[in-house]
Amino acid sequence: MEGRTGMESFTKNDQRAVIAEFLGTMFFVFMGTGAVVAALAITGGQLETSALVAIAIAHGLGILTAVAWTANISGGHINPAVTLAMIVTKNIKVPLGVAYIVAQLAGAAAGSLLLKLCIPNDFEGGLGNHSLSPVMASGEGLLLEVIATAFLLLVVFNVAVSKKGWGVNAPIAIGLAVMLIHFVAVPWTGASVNPARSFGPALVANKWDDFWIYIVGPGLGALIAAGGWMVWKGLGDDSLDPEAEAA
């Protein structure tokens, strides 16, 4: 059979999934970065405890909601690091995974642009962009992003991918994991664990300081988690392998 090329290689469901990833990421970034801008506006630009709590809860609820409404359409990735891990573990085909990542990055940029249009100029700042704390070395920030992303992917694999997972309740655990990560990492790296979340504000606000950390860190964390997941499946728990379970 002659192979399909271009958009013809994507089914209508694939196209809907890509659109869902764009919209889900756009609204997640809009809400998450909007919470950062609002919290810092209230505290005069200082990361006080109240601002940290608001930012962590907003990102946790934002990803919970975004994953929940896109899960039955695209799988609810909303994060290039998640998509990378799914490509490596063969839970999504490479062409569709690449399309997801492009959609996520474009959605993040759109979300940050919408926020810029909504916020008074005096309060824009970096539009919730990520950057290292002045007291953090690059290596420390990179390691924190690697560990935090690996933790997030560990949760994703076990509650959303595993046959023993939480099913429709998986977004709850994922949202709680993101919230917990923000409580720990916001004061130091801003708590990215999501290259799209970092890319949108960096592009629109044109603030690229330390940006490489928010690409490399989540990418390495995703690869580590994906490798760990494949090893775990290889230990013989057939309930985590649909083909083995059906055999």
C-alpha cells in the first residue's frame, strides 16, 4: 500500500489531538503565568509565602484541569517532556509526538501573548518567565529540574500509563505532583519541568536567561524516567504490558 505523506498521514483523531494539545497548553500557560504575575503584583514583586502558595496551587490546578479535559482526546500530555517520554517508551508514534511538541510550544507562546495583551504594562515583568535564583549555580538548577521532571514522569507513568493506574482520576495525582514540585522548586528555578511552560514567556517577553536549563533538565529527567519505566516493565509485571496481559 502506498504510504501517506504530510497531513494525510494524520487521522482526523490525530489532528484533533494536536489541536487539543495546543489549546490545553495555551490555557495552562495563560493560567499558570497569569497567577505568577498576579501574585507578584500583590506582593510588590517579592516571592513571599503567599505568592509561593498561590503559584504552586495555580499550576497544580491548571495542569489538573488541562490534562483532565484533553486526556480522552490526546492523552493529556501538555508538556514536551511528557511527550518525549511517551515517544521513547513507544506509547506514541514519533511523527505524532513531534506534532504534539510543536503544538505545545505554539500553544505556550499563544498563552503568553494572550496574557501580555491582558495585563497592564507596569505589571508584565517577565510574564512569569523562569530564571535561576541568584544564589543557584547552573549545575544545581539543572539537577533540580532533572530530579523534579523524573518525579513527575514517574507519577505520570504509574497513574496514567500503567494498567493499574488511576484511570479518569489520573489528572488529580498529576496535578498534585506539579503543585508539590512548585512548592519545592519555585524559589530556586521557578519550577519548570515543562519546556513549553518556559518557552512561552521567554519568547513573548524576550527573556532567555538560563533558558537552556529548562530544555535540557526536563529532557534528561524525561529520558531517565522513560528508561526506568522500561526496566520496570521488563521485571515481569504483566499488568503493565497490554500485549503480555492479552497473551
